Amino acid sequence: MRIITLNVNGVRSAASKGFFRWLSIQNAEIVCVQELKAQVCDIAGEISSPGGYHGYFHCAQKKGYSGVGIYSRHKPDNVIEGIGNSEIDVEGRYLCMNFGRLSVVSIYLPSGSSGEHRQAAKFHFMEQFFPFLKKLADCGRDIVLCGDWNIAHKEIDLKNWRSNQKNSGFLPEERVWLTRVFDELGFVDVFRRINQEPEQYTWWSNRGQAWAKNVGWRIDYQIATPEIAGKATGVSVYKTDRFSDHSPLIIDYDYTL
């Protein structure tokens, strides 16, 4: 089973850059996307249901903002939009599909980089989301949480870590929180379980020559419960083509829906 996750930075923009043409030859069972920047009425044609996939979406109320989606080859048993917190759910940040004992989630944590008010909103989201994650960890299901977590966990996960220690996405409080997700709740960073190499990034600033010089951050994850994490057989970040300022994170699992 192949799962792909990508922050598309506008699903219509990614479509115009060939994302769905690329996807058609990836043999993925499930594809999670974030930052749709679209309303349900904007999602039509190949964006709604690319060849062979069922598409489901949780859009933000604010136009041109946030939003998450999941494409699946198999029709899910059920779909859950949001975490049941209206303050958070209005921003379209959580979508879950259930298939038998497997749950796959498309998740988009807030970015705090635009100012103190958004960093405060990010901390509030993290505070509200942690007990929700604990319930997921304790429910006994196989769970894969895919998406843009907007946190680089360790120094290896961004190029210029020394100069970013006071910047959103690499703040000590954010990193400690993500460590708690792994150490206290038992979730696994699937990519790092297999690949411990440096300079493995999923996002690059559009400023300067960040992409050309590989000055990036690893902020996109597939974070899973231990049993299914242990079934991961291969991981990669696709960088041949650019569909967004992020790159697709691809993980294969020895797992059958």
C-alpha cells in the first residue's frame, strides 16, 4: 500500500503544474493533500475525482485558505471531518478516512510565521490537539497521520537550524510538543524509522535560492501507530518536478486494505 502526502499550496495551482498527471502513474492507494485554498464549489473535474480515485475534502470557511483532502482508490467505510472543536474545524485542518481497522488522516497544523497572533493560534491548536491525539493512540486502530505539521523536529530536519531556533516551526516549545507525540503517545515518525540521512527536506522557501541550494525544512510527515509504522518498506521525497513549495512524501507499507 502506497500513501502519498503533499501540501499542494493551492490544489488548482498544483493541478496546473501537472500534479494529477504525475499522480496517475504513482500507483498510490491513498493520497493526502493539504492547503487546498479552495471551497467545495471550486473542486471539480480531475481535482474532485482524478482517474480511479474517490475524493473527499474538508475546506476552511475562509475563502482561499487552508483546507485538507484525501484521495483513495477504495471507498472508505466512513469519513470524519474535523476534530469536533468548532474553533479549529472552521479552518479545515483535519480529515479522516476509515477502512476496516485502518484510519488515514490528512492533517494541516497552523503556521505561526506570519505573526505573533498566528503563533498563538498554533500553540492553541497544539494544546487542543494533543488530547485528541492521545485518544487516537489509545483506540487500538492502525492510524497514519499524513500532512504538513509545520514543525521541524530535530536539527537534522532543517538546513539552517542554528539561525532558526527563535523562528516558528523550530521553536523549542514546538519541538518538545512533537517529541511528546512520539515518546508519550507512542506514534512513530515513519520516514525517520527508515531514513536517518541529513538534508531530507519537504519544504523550501520561495525566497533566494533555497530550492536550488537545498536549503529546506522537513515539516511534512507520515506519523503512524507502531504496528503499521513497522510495516513501512520504503520512503522517498519526490523532487524531479515541482507542484508546490512542498514536495510529495511517498511511503510504501506492506499492508493490504
